[in-house]
Amino acid sequence: MDYQTFQPNTDLAPFIKCYWTLDSPKEEIPQSQTIVPDGCMEMIFHYGDLYKQYIDGAAVVQPRSCVFGQLTQPLKIEPTGITGIFSIRFHHEGFIPFATIPIKEMDDQAVSLETLFGTAGTELEKQVILAPTIQEKINAVEIFLLKRLNTETVDRIIKSTVDLLLNANGQMSVNTLSEQTHINRRQLERKFSSSIGLSPKQLCKIIRLQKVLTLLLNKEYTNFTTLAHESEYYDQAHFIKDFKEFTGLTPKEFYGHNLQMSSLFYKKDL
């Protein structure tokens, strides 16, 4: 698999974490991969063959272009042929200035660009799919997003609160977060739901898990017990429970199976 990342222009950098592409030849026997929640929404274009995703055990073919809402559980996907993906990964609260429907309604769903943006979304899909170079794909997306950027929906408090959580690697209770931001818990939960699509507690757990995955995939630990302790889980059982909630596997099972996609996103040397 060939995975590459690209940076957005300055005007969009506050909202977009990166662009990325993934290219891979057709597999003789398609292998499913598990996508782990990372707290970021993605706008995805398949310029290769489409992917299947599994919902409650049933296979559903993803749209040619879509925005994937927040994942609250592991997502299993499988290629149907040649992989060619161009994606925009937004910051945790980065998609809200472009949203046309409530963010929360998009959780765990691939919503087509046509559904979100009408004929403009269909036209963008054509431009990106047919663009011969990655830079031209990026240019098409940036023109589209800059035209629709609505800064009035940006919540600076949410941005600073997310930064707090990232700096703490998610190791912060919602009560502590409420105290530090001087926002009562219920109001904070409403703000997170409307701006991010996750509750503060869910995002804390996801950010902590992301740190664990980085350590796990870069082998920066001596054993799983040490990994749980360094990540400040209450105990080994708590660690395994949270890990399984977002990966569908125990740490040992995750490390031993289907690491290819996760390795692309988390390993330092890839």
C-alpha cells in the first residue's frame, strides 16, 4: 500500500488536519481492515474501485464520494478491487463550518456529497475523480471548501477545550474539563455534540486510545500491563474494556491481526 499525506493551505489549516491518498493493487483474496475511531471526520473520494463497509454484519458499498461522520465504534471495510482513495481529514471540530446537516446525525455513517451539497457535491465528485494529479484534486477541494466556509459556526471554546484534551492525551475527567473551561457539564456536552458529534467522555477515551495505538504500533512498551499503566488506566480490565470498545479486539488480538491499515496511520516510520 502506498500512503501519502499532504498539507492544506493556510486558510484551511485551522479546519483540515491533512489530505491523504492510499493506492494499492487488487488483492487476490480481499482482506478486511478495521478502522479505529480517531475523533476526526473525513471527506472521502474513491478514484479506484469502491469499498464495502460492514454494518451489523451486512455488507454495504460506500458512495463514490462521501463524508464519514464520527466513528463511535470500529468500522470494518474491505476493498472490491483496486484501491485509489483521496481523503480530507478534518480536525476534531473542523467539519462544522462546512456542515449542511447536524453533525450528530452523521455518526457512524458515510453520507454522500450529493446528500450534503446537492448538485455542487456531485460536480465536486466529478472534478476530484477526473483530476489527473493529486495537486489538482486538492485545488478542486480547496476552492469548494473556501467558498462554503462559514466561520460563524466556529466555537473557539470547543477548539481550546479539544486542545486541552490533546495536551493531556485524553487523561482528563469531564468534571475536571468543566472546571478548567468554566462551562457546566451539561452545556459542555451540548457544545461537543453539535460541534464534534461526540460527547466529551467519548472524545477523551478516543484520544487516549490513539496514544495507546501509537505506543503499541511503534513497540514503545515492555508489555500490555505496562502500556495500561503508562496510559493511566485504572487497571488492566479497564484498559482492555476501552480498547475493545473502539477496536473490537483485545490488545493482544489487535496486535496479532490486520494491522496493515492501522500501521499506515500510526507508525512513525511509514
